[in-house]
Amino acid sequence: MDFVALDVETANADMSSICQIGLVRFKERVVVDTWKTFVDPQDDFDPVNISIHHITEDTVRGAPTFPSIAGQLGGYLADTTVVCHTHFDRVALEQCFWKYRVEMANWIWLDSARVVRRTWEQFAWRGYGLGSVCGFLGLQFAFHDALEDAKAAGFILLAAMDKTGLDVTGLLDRVEMPIGHPAPLFETAFDANPEGPLFGEVLVFTGALTIPRAQAAGWAAQVGCEVGTSVTKKTTILVVGDQDVIKLAGHEKSSKQRKAEELIYNGQTIRILRETDFRELVSRAQGNPRQNMPQ
């Protein structure tokens, strides 16, 4: 029954730019400890990210850097199951360990979004984001605060335990099985893998990628993403070439990135990722572990 729920916030499209971490430890279904800290990402803050979580350079002034808290963080997560909602927080944390060349223990990850898709039929194919699931369950949290989002993921997992009768070990086994709910008829044809952990996401590429665009689109489809050609009100992920993520004047960004940022400012939920993080996200979604630290 014991696990730690985790969430992070980032300063910009580089997922290693963690600026806040929140942890909640659950023991026998009860919250027994919480931990939250701001982190100096030693990086620029993008106005788009600030508009979402309201964390700025001033907020983290004097906050610890990631290497200075990595040992404490590892102590919280050692020998336990770490729960986060979708793979994004996992990738961000692993990328941060990688960035600073800090050794990371091999704790067990459990994606509460994958649990949700196999627990409640109405969330099997769409709408399984943190906010909508909490709304369904009657849970109220101040979203885009790392500790609050971690609590939300944890309480969602407890609700899934109640619904399924499974403990953490049982849910770890369940997420590796087919979703099991009948797929509805969709309005459009999907090339996306409906069993993929990112099914329901609509992804668009922009900028110069290091791999052929067709190959990148194939990877995205394998993990469940519908790949679009332009940014629209249905877009949920924009993948930007690494060099194009560098902070630029607005007019120097691609038209797709400017359009995505406009939609974000107007309240649409879109994640802007660099290509490197997209590749790590696909790898984690396919269940591939990172083998070793860079030299």
C-alpha cells in the first residue's frame, strides 16, 4: 500500500529545468510526510511556463540547485514505488539527474494516468488528465503547484485501489496489461496506437530535428499520439528542435511555436518539449530504462 507521489514544475521547454519539486509519502493509505522545495534551475524562465505555474527567477532566488538536494531527494524515493501522473514528471526528473551527472537509484515508477485508463471506462481513451479526473472524483487541489499536483496523483491512486481492489503491486501488474475497455468510435481516424500511454495526445513537430520527421512521427504514433501538421485548438504537445528551444525574441520563433504560446496564454493546455525530451518520453513510454550515466 505504500508509495511516494511526485510532481515537478519546469522553467522552460527543457524538461531538466526543474524549478519546483513536490513529494507526498503515503503509508497504509495515509499521508505521513510531505516535502516541497523550489529549485534554482540555473536556466532561463520562459514567460509561457511562468504563466502556468507563476514561478519566476525572483521566486527561486536563493533556492538550492538540483545537485545540492539530489541526495535528500534520493533518500525520499529509495526502495519505494514513485507515482506520477503521465510520464512527463518522470522524464523531467531523470533528465535532471542526467544533466548534472548525479547517480540515480532504480526505484519503481507507476504512472497514475495509466492506472486511471484501466480503472474507469470513461477515461480509457480520453480526458484522463489530472484536472478532469480530480473533478470526477470530487478532489480539489491548487493545480500547477508541485506539492498539490503530487497529492492529486496520490489520491487518484487511492481511489483506483478502492475501485479495483488492487494494491500498488497489483496496479503495477495491471498497467502492463491491455486497457480492456471497448474503444468508442472516434470522430477522426487515428494512426495512433490506442493502447499507447499517450493516446489522446495530439502532437505537432516544429524546427530542425536530428532525425527524419517521418521517423519521429512514427515514434509518436507508437506511444499513442495523433500527429498533426499544424497547431490548432486540439494540439496538446509541441515538439521543438533542441536549437529552437533557446530563448529567442518572439518573432524569431517558428509560427507554430508562436501559435502554441498564444493558445497557452488563452488557457489551452499544451506542453512544449525539446526533441531530446520527446525522445526520452517515447523511450519511457515504451518501457525502456536508461542504462547508465554519461561520462
